[in-house]
Amino acid sequence: MTAKNAFYAQSGGVTAVINASACGVIEAARRHKDKIANVYAGRNGIIGALTEDLIDTSQESDAAIAALRYTPSGAFGSCRYKLKSLEANRREYERLIEVFKAHDIGYFFYNGGGDSADTCYKVSQLSEAMNYPIQAVHVPKTVDNDLPITDNCPGFGSVAKYIATSALEASYDVRSMAKTSTKLFVLEVMGRHAGWIAAAGGLIEDQGMPVVILFPEIEFDQERFIARIKDSVERHGFCTVVVSEGAKYPDGRFLAEQGTRDAFGHAQLGGAAPVVANLVKEALGYKFHWAVADYLQRAARHLASKTDVEQAYAVGQAAVELALEGHNAIMPTIRRIGNDPYRWEVGEAPLAEVANVEKFMPRDFISADGFGITPACKEYLVPLIQGEDYPPFHKGLPAYVTLKNAPVAKRLEAPFEL
Amino acid sequence: MTAKNAFYAQSGGVTAVINASACGVIEAARRHKDKIANVYAGRNGIIGALTEDLIDTSQESDAAIAALRYTPSGAFGSCRYKLKSLEANRREYERLIEVFKAHDIGYFFYNGGGDSADTCYKVSQLSEAMNYPIQAVHVPKTVDNDLPITDNCPGFGSVAKYIATSALEASYDVRSMAKTSTKLFVLEVMGRHAGWIAAAGGLIEDQGMPVVILFPEIEFDQERFIARIKDSVERHGFCTVVVSEGAKYPDGRFLAEQGTRDAFGHAQLGGAAPVVANLVKEALGYKFHWAVADYLQRAARHLASKTDVEQAYAVGQAAVELALEGHNAIMPTIRRIGNDPYRWEVGEAPLAEVANVEKFMPRDFISADGFGITPACKEYLVPLIQGEDYPPFHKGLPAYVTLKNAPVAKRLEAPFEL
């Protein structure tokens, strides 16, 4: 078997550890030069493949690739660009195959969430139909933790650790201030449809902090919410609220709705925290503070979960190994073996069962009143935030890497209009 | 000389390292039991003294006190309660002296910013006038870095490190996303009147990140701001904005004004980031993300500056030593001896020169165009964020301490109405 090239691309919102997966893919590929000649990365995700804008990762030193393990964000650029259905835009898929053919690419590693699992699956199907077989392996990544089959998604553990730590630290702060000043602290977190990230805020309860969580899965009941806050402040002197950006009124409107939409047609959110804080202020008069963590939470590599980093690396590495074993249209997964101590291994799932399936919080992870998490949820979450894995620092700041990202010479004459 | 008791209280907004100062005070006092019998802490700051609600710190183990060094927030509670002028409310000052007398308190350590330096100074003056001499020493603390004479304020270095790190991480993130999605990231930071915290965002420029800073010291010029963002996005593909909560329109209105005021009569702010982001969206159409760090930035002990922790501890310890040497109406300061390598020592300043003086950013620390920081500013800032000083973690979260805070039995009959 002659060596083929591999294509690797990052898709959708980036995370603190998606580059650890890239590191796993590239380091594994470099150990198998007899089978994988070079890894070409898509500049800005799948757009790089469509426009034949490929990055030659062989130009990067081993040290630079190793530094990806502790560098947040997408080192090659990501994109929000969803390929249409095969029927609606077959031309895009055919173009991908043409580019792969032109650059002798035999492996397609796509690192993303549900949308990209779908793309990966279609590429694998079409490549067979077009008689240029490509082994397509999806590398799971999403802070939203909403992919099916895998026990958890790389990227989530670090956000969960960041949100739980931040909520804990802010709760210490508001507890100090509550006597004469702030009694309510509201932290807005990501999670458009699934409340996994918000759930992480519930972990501070075991540290004695009163916390109320607003999940996207639970309709916002203003009256019960206000009563809950009042009770907490009367008993503890203060209250912390963790609100998901996806929290909704009973009529389906987001608390945070801004009226704009992103490239995938999803409503662009932001601003549930001030809405919630002002509701409480009006009803109860409490002084409040609010924070919106936004990108800080998913970029916070300085506080990554060691477990998450190890899993992100492992699924990248496993993707290469699975491809070399001849697997196709597959995704490496995290399989939980035990909780105490936590043990896990890499499993695998067929993409046909992954694509376009969203995993929500099970109802038994949310407390009966809808404002907290259950012991079962804590048992699920705690292992995922275990361990610290600090990046090196230089002059007081994390010493993250920026790659050279040298282009691969184009081989196709025709440009491609997106 | 018979041993007297000491009173210690925390005032105003708490920080990631104000408890490190408490640790310095209490550990130093414990080394001098012949002179300081016990340290009584005010529950919720000066209110604890007024209402004779004192905490017996001798009930806390050495290990618990040592843990204060890595625990954010105010362990004894802080307060926003500004004593009126001596003329307007002499009764409050007299009550303080009565409580101090009743509990044989000979040392007053007040840990706070400009307002509390003023209170500390007045207590020292009145105690002399009332013939019950108290040695009053102010322990500097403020994330705003706006106290005079001292080269910098404990609390600031850790916020600066947090903001620079967060802005760096978010810039990596937006750089990855910019091709098809977010081109503008706006981070709102604290600093009501002085732009020191916002300035820390300027440190990411040396890591290749385009950043525009909106200082409270510089009138917001919308047209020039929009032009600056456009230029940055055209040249780099994206831009990061760090906006101070104190940024103002030319007519003096805060960008963030919410119309409410706190107990000190200061306008309560929050929300400059979405205002700025929407201005850019309207003018240039760029997709944006924004974050408001709020309490997260000043509570983030997990990312404290080692230099800051050491200085916070040192000024607490020095306060006790200065008092034992017979000093009064004084504040320990940080004196910079050299930059390369950074060297510092503890100095001292008379409270008469500290109280009610605010230190703003020098104009030569802000770039000519008003949107960035100068090399002189970087030279000032970089040493303050040096070093990491991670707290211990347990089950994935920082293992911060919560003290017992046992009350001291009251000795006065009359209660006191605040």
C-alpha cells in the first residue's frame, strides 16, 4: 500500500482542546509515515478544501505540533459553513472529492460537532459512489456535549471546569458583599439547546453555595424563579444564578434573543444574564451583578480539565488508528468504564447513527423543581473536570503557539465559488 | 507593654488576594503574641465594629489561616459602607472607639481602597482626641490600582493577569472564527474612573493580536473608533476590543449607564460591551461576540499573579510590623526598585497623603491615538502579572477555605443603629 495524504479540518465553534485533537491526529500520522505521507489541514475548515486552500503541516516542527496540545482555538482556522444536502448541492461534495483526488488524499478527518459529523458521513458515501474511496473519520468536538453515543464530548469538560470554578469564585465574592451590597450574581453560559454547561454550575452546591440554574430544557417560570431566589437570599444572604443562553420563556422565545441569526440559521444569542438580573431587581429590589462568559469559557485553556485534554488528544489519535485499520464513516467515542475511580476508553460509533442527533440532558439529571442538578448528574460531571493541565507561561501570559500555516501549491485550475 | 488586641476589617469590593493580606496580618500577629493577644475581625467590614459584631480569629487553625492566602473574596465579609465626615456623623467614630475600648483593641488594620484609607485616617485622629490612642494602619487593596504613592495596589496584578489572559485566549478564538463568522470580540472590564484594568488588555498586542482599548480617561470618539475597527479587520481579519465599564461619551454619560447607584452614590455600571458591539455591527455589519467579566475578573484566584499574592501578603505582614514599631496613620506601599529583573520592597506612606486621592493612568501610558498602551505602560504592567500561584484543587474545583467566623461575646449594652 502506497502512502496517501490525509486531510484534517476544524469545524464550528472552537474549544480549549480542539487543537489537542489536532495534535493527536498529526502526531499519530507522523508515526505512520509509511501510510500517511503528509497531513494537509483545511485553512478555515471545510472552506479550505472547497477552495483548495490547504495548509502543509509538514512545515511545522514537532515542538510546534506538540504545543497544539496546550493551545486553545482552532490553529488552522475553523468555519461556520454547513454543506447543503447532497440533492441541493451535489457540486460541493464533488468539488471536495476533486480536491482530495488532486492532492492524493485518502483520509478525511473532520473535527467538529453534529453538523460536521453529517458532512463527514456524506463525503464517505459520495466518495464511494464516485469511485474515489476516502476513509472519513469524524473527530468529536463540542462544548455543548450534545453528540449521541459518546459518553461525553471533548471540549465540554474544560468548559464545565471553567464555569464551575468561575461560579464558585464569584459566589465567594458575592457572599462577602451581600450584607450591604450585591445579593444576586448571575452568570450566563453557553448551551443553545442542551443545558450541560449550565449544569456544571450546580457542582458548587456541594461547596455550600446556593445556586439556581436556568436550563434550556426547562420552561422559564418567572414566578417560581423569583420565589426561589427570595428563599435563597433569606436563608443564605445571597444567591448565584447560572443561566443558559438557551433559556426560554414558555412561548419559546429565548430570554436572550437579539433577533439576529448566524450562518447556520440559528438565532444569535447573548444577554440572558441582564434580563434575569433585572427581573429579580424589579421583583425583590436586590442589588445584582452579572457576567456573560461567552468566548472566555470555551477559550480558557489556562483552566482546562486534564481529563478533557487527554480525551481530546486520544480521539484525535484514535481517528488515525481507526482509519489505518480500514474503518470508514466512523467516530471515535469516549466510553465510561467506571466512576470511582473514573476510568474510560476510546470506543467507536458509526456516523450513520451520529449525524444530526442531539443529546439533551436526561430529565433525571435535573432536580424535580427544575432549578438544580441531581446526584446522578454530579456523578456524571465530576470525573469530566478532574485534573489541571496548565499551559506554560511566559512574561505572565500563557505561551500559546501560532503556527506558520504555509500553503500547499494548488493543483486545480478552476477556482471554486462558495 | 501589655498585649492589646487588634481589629482587622475588609472594605469595599473584594479581590482575589485581599485574603492573602488578611493571612499576612493574622500570621504576623500570631508571631507576636506578647504584643498582640488576638485579632478580632469585623464581620462585614466596619459594620462589624459599629455593631460590635466581631469575629474571634483565634478559633481558626493555622492551616485555615494559611489557606486564606489562596482563597479569593473577603473571608470575614466586606461592606460598602462609607463613614460620613467627622462633622456630619461624629457619633459613628465615637462608637468605633467605644467598641475598641470595650475589647481592649490597640491596633486598627483596615484593608481597602481610597474610602477606607480616609476612614482609617479619621479613626487615628479621633482616637487621639478621645484619649484612647489606637494605632491605625491602612492595608492597601483595590483592583482599580488607583491609590496614590504606592507603585501599584495589591489586587490589581491578578485582575490584570486575568484580563490579559482572557483577552489573549478570546483573541485566539475569534481569529479562528473570523473567516466566516465572528470578526469582533468585545470584552468589558472593571475600572470606573481609571483605565488600569483595561490597559492590561493591551499586553496581548505583543502576541500579535490586534486590540483596541476604550479607556475612561479618553472621551469615546465613535467615528474614529469605527474607523480603527474597520482598519484592524481589513488588515488582520478580526479585532478584539477591551472596553472599560467607565468608558464615557463626550457628554460625560457612561457607555454602560443603567441608571442605578450604589451605597457610595456611584453609578452602577454594566453593559458597555453590548453597546460597543452593536455600534460596530450597525456601522460595519461585522458579526460580534461580547463578554462581561464582572466579578469573575476580581474573584479569579485560580489565575492569580504570584507577584500580586506575594505583595498582598507582604503589606498585611508589614502593617503589623509597622504598628508594632509604633507607627500610626500610615499605609504600607509597594516600592519598585528595578524592572529587569523586577525588584520591589515594602515602603510606607502617611495616610494624610493617601486618603481621597485617586491615581489615574498617566497620559504617556496611553498611545497617541487613545486606543492602546505605550511601551512605558507595558514596562510598568508586565512585572505585576508575573508568576502563577495556583490554589490546590479537589475533585476538579479549587479547594478554597470557608472560616468558622465564631463571634466574640458582646461587652456593650447599647446596640447601634446603622
